Amino acid sequence: MRRKHILTTGNFYHIFNRGVNKNDIFFSERDYKRFLTTAIHYKNFTHKFTSSSVSDTVSEKLEKMEKPKIQILAYCLMPNHFHFLIKQLEEGGITWFIQHLINSYVHYINIKHNRVGPLLQGPFKNVLVDSDEQLLHLSRYIHLNPLISNLTTDFKTHRWSSYPSYISADYSDNLSEPEFILGNFKSREDYEKFVLDQEDYARSIDYLKHHLLD
């Protein structure tokens, strides 16, 4: 059964949603790129000066401008749904990020395809990550999603995932921050072995059964 939590600052969450009636939400390579570009934009969004901050010192203003709202540890985009592993760094940060991302993307899709109405199945879903073990397991599950869903036989070739940033030091998707997860392993190769381990793969299937987008 899905759990919905009040999103509290400092915690990690599995954030996900899918298309209405399980329909696709990405229809072309351009759509995937647009979604990721928009996600990068809002992830990097910084505060603007307001009248209430006029009395702040320069250093206080700079600190406010540079404070991120969220940290994205992992993600995967699938034809009819998406997954994020996010840490909330500021009160309301996850909700702000997802709402702006989705509103912008749906507006783009509606104009592009001359459509109206919702694209996604209601508000986004969230599951609290309440242990380090669950955090690692969730990152694996997210990265295995293209394989579990039979989208590909080699999920390392799935372009719309943070997995390439995890297994290659020479690649960055400019959205995910893998260092926190990778810090639990001696090397990127060890993380890759962790993801590919057959026993852990079975555990990912079990996770899927309990948290699938029903």
C-alpha cells in the first residue's frame, strides 16, 4: 500500500507519478530532453531579492540566493511515468520543484500536441526513505526500472536515467548528485556490482510489487 507523508526538510523521498490511465507522458526524444532541461532549471533555481530582505547584509542575501531547495540523488524517466530520489533541503522544496516542473512540462506537451486536460494521474506520490538500507535499495530499484519494466535488455543504454552518472566519472547529467550514494561503496564498480547482483535484483522486484504505481 502506498504511503503518503508530510514532506519534511532533511528527509529523503521516493517521488513518482504516471500518466492518466497509464498512458505515455513522453512521446519523443525531444520530450525527454525537455523534461530534463526543465528539471535542471528548477533544481538550480535560486531565491530572488524581495522587499523583505532589503535590510539583510550582502552576505545574508547571497546565502539566501544560493540555498538550493532540493537535492536529486537519482532519477529515471520511463515512457508513462517517472521516478526521483530527492532530499528536501528547504521547507516546501519538493512540492515547489515538482509542481513547477510538471506545470511547465504539461504546458509544453499540451501546446505541442494540441491537447487539453491533465497529463498525469493526480498529485505526485511520495514514500519516505527511513533507513540507509532503503536509500541504497531505492537507488538500485530506480536504476533497474527500464529492465524490470521490459523496456530494454540492457538498462545501461537507457539514456533518461541517472545511472550513467553513477558508473562513469567522465559523465554528468547535470541533474543528479550521485556522491552521497556512491560514498557507501569503495568504487563506482562496486556500486555497479551492487545494482547487478541477482539477489539484490530479486529484492528490487519485491520493492516494485509493494510500491508500483497502482
